[in-house]
Amino acid sequence: MPILILTAKDSEVDKIVGLELGADDYMTKPFNMRELLARVKTILRRSTTTKIDKEPSSLEGGGIRVNVDRHQVEVRGEVVEIALIEYRLLKLFLKNQGKVLAREYLLRAGWEGEFYGQTKTLDVHISRLREKIEEDPSNPKLIVTVRGIGYRFEPQT
């Protein structure tokens, strides 16, 4: 997570300590709003580039393989076409196998922070994803519902 320190402390020691503690940038008051926006954009650009570079080229579990470089999903050896939101959700599940992912987290991460609909939309996408990856979608073994919390991906089928 990028960190920008915005403070009234303008001594050289304060700036050095802030940067050494892990801040990506340090600005003191008074500041120009355009400069602040430019610095925020720069920090976000750098953090996004780093995130992309560190992403694995493939993810696997439960007979499913996602080739991230090719944006391709294979289920038990067969290529399957899935919608972008389903792809994002599947990647989240494969990266977090065995962990319970809260509905709010899935909505925020799956829609990349831009979700404005009803939360039942998530259930619809999970249902569609199950139809494409589960052997028996009516009795899911891979994407398990955790009542009151969210979903968990269980690779052991």
C-alpha cells in the first residue's frame, strides 16, 4: 500500500525519518493541490507497476489452471470461456485457497473498488462461475459458501 506523509513538520530529520520508516513520499504544509495530485498519481503508478510485475504467470488448484499471461482458464484440461468478473474472482480464490473471503472483500477486489450495485450480484457471478468449474454446480465442492461471511475455495475435491 502506497504511503504519502502530509504534515506540517518540515525539518530535514522529520523528512528522513518518515521516508526511512517506509513512506513513498513526504510533503509539508503549505502545499499546492496540483503538486499533491501529481505526487499521488506517481505513487499509484509505481505501485500498480510493481503489482503487475510480481503477479505469477499461472495459478492452479482443484483441477483448475489460470494462465495469467494468456488470460486463459482451463478446467480439468479443457479451455473454458469466462466473463471478466468471473476471471477476477477465480484468480482471487486461487491466490487464497482455503481462506474464507468476505463478501465485501470479493466485491471490492473483484470489481477493483468500483462496485455500485446490489451485493446479490456477487452471488449471481459465483453461481455462473460454479457452473463453469464445478463437476456438479448444485453441490459445489470447490467454491464453498461460508454462511454469513462469504466464500472459500477448497482445492481438495
